[in-house]
Amino acid sequence: MPLLTVTRRLAFNAAHRIHNPGLSDEENERLFGKCNSPNWHGHNYTLEVSVTGEPDPVSGYVIDLAEVKRIVERTLLDRVDHRNFNLDVAEMTGTNPTSENIILMFWRVLEPALRPRTLSRLRLCETENNWVEYDGR
């Protein structure tokens, strides 16, 4: 059977402050610019969740994308939507909430939740021009 990849796109909103407490305020501002605002800032994020596998011989689906939506909402988005990554998301405690670090945390949460299917890629879009992708490697 061929391996196919299906993708579900979901949206959520969250705030954060990109800040390294090991650096001075001046160094943080120079390194992170507006993203270091002490008053936080937010994004309308888009998350793409890709699952790879063989199509089921009965349904023809790799996975029902409505099921992907339910899993992602229940295990992840209910915990991060309309939250502050610095203050409200336990998995981000002590981690600078860059998009790179956020997507790694998302993978750690979603990969076991989607088993026995194979999570093959996440794409997190912070803006229409800026995104990060991760494939588990």
C-alpha cells in the first residue's frame, strides 16, 4: 500500500514574551526587539498537523481529519488557546517561548496522542510570513 500524508489546519490565539532571563534587559531588547515587550504580545497562530500512513481499505482514510481535529483540540489547543505561553502553559515553564520551542513542545504532546498513527510534520505559522516546521528529527 502507498503511504500518504494528510494535513489538518487549526487556528488558535496566544500571547508570549521572547525573553532570556540570563541576559540583560538591553541584550534582550537588542536580540528580540518588539518580541521582548514586557507587556507581552500575541499572535493568531495557524497549526498544521500532518499524519502519514496507509489508507484504510474500508474508509479510504489515512485518518479521519475530524478525528485529528478532536485530538489536537483536546490534547493541546484547549490548553494553549487564549493563553500566555510564559505564564499559563506548564510545558513551557523555564523555556523561552520562541516558535521553535513552542513547536517542539507541541510535538511532545501530539506525537503520543496520535498513535498508532504517525505524526509526520507540524507547521506553526506565527504570521503569514513567519513559520517553523518540525518532522520529529
